[in-house]
Amino acid sequence: MIKTTLLSLLGVLLLAVAVIALIASQRPDTFRVARSTSIAAPADRIFPLINDVQAFNSWNPYAVKDPDMTGSYRGPAVGPGAHYDFQSKKAGSGSFEIVQANAPSQVQMRLLMTAPFKVDNVITFSLLPEGQTTQATWAMEGPAPFLSKFMGVIFNMDKMIGTDFEVGLSRLKAKVEKTS
């Protein structure tokens, strides 16, 4: 009786994994997560807080998430080539580098994670003036390998990453508007 029950449970588990794998195989091979907020300041006041890696880390939710995070800066302080290597038990390990900066409207970074998963993603910050405010958008996109797609069936990755972006943009907004 116990053996039959265990075999039945194993069969159900294998069927569930197969269904999730089938759904995952139908998902796109790339992903994109983006969040926006309106900031009561011109783009040229916001841009330096993104284009300067140390200033970026003052509001970056991933840098704040783990007080035990270690990191090191290299390259120029601002703009293309500005680089930050990090290691964290909570936020993972890897590096990001500013690869393109178009003042005061856009900063593009390359995120290379080594743990808990290897990823190579593009992060884009866009600043679009709208009257007396600026629409700030934080987007990340990259390849979605099968494991990522499989996990995405079980966990809402857009919500998980998007929530961090919302926290970061809120911190950026508070920092900019506080100095207005």
C-alpha cells in the first residue's frame, strides 16, 4: 500500500515537472523587465546619480540589500568604463559596467553575474523629460535559457526583479527630490 502511494506521488511529481517543462519550452528566448517613475526634477539632475557608479550604488537596491556586500570600483569614476565588482550572499556576485552614456537621457550598463546564476544582461536607464518632471525608466533584458524559463513558470520573475527596480527608483526619486 505504501509503495503504491509513493509510486503514485512520484508519478504525479514527474507529470508536474513535465508539464512545467513543456510550458517553459514555449516561452520566449529573451526577457525584459522594466519599471518607471516620475521624478520632479530635470534629467540633468538625475543623470549624474546613474552615470557615476558610486552615486548609483547610493540608491541601488541591490547594493543596499546586503550590508555585508563587498565590492571594488575600477576604471573611470563616471561614464563608459566605470566598473563595479561585487560579492554578496543576498544579491549574488558579479560585476556591472557602464558601456554607454548619452547625457542627460540614457545610461546603459552590462551586468555579468557569476552567482547564483551566470547571466549577461543589458541594463538601460532612460530619462524622458515631461514638463516639470522626468520619466525615469529602469529596464533589464537578456537571454532566457531553459532553466530561467523553467523557474519563470514557478516564480514570477518580472514581479521579483520589478519590485527591486521599483524600490530603487523610489530611492532615486527621494534622493533627487530631497535636494530640490
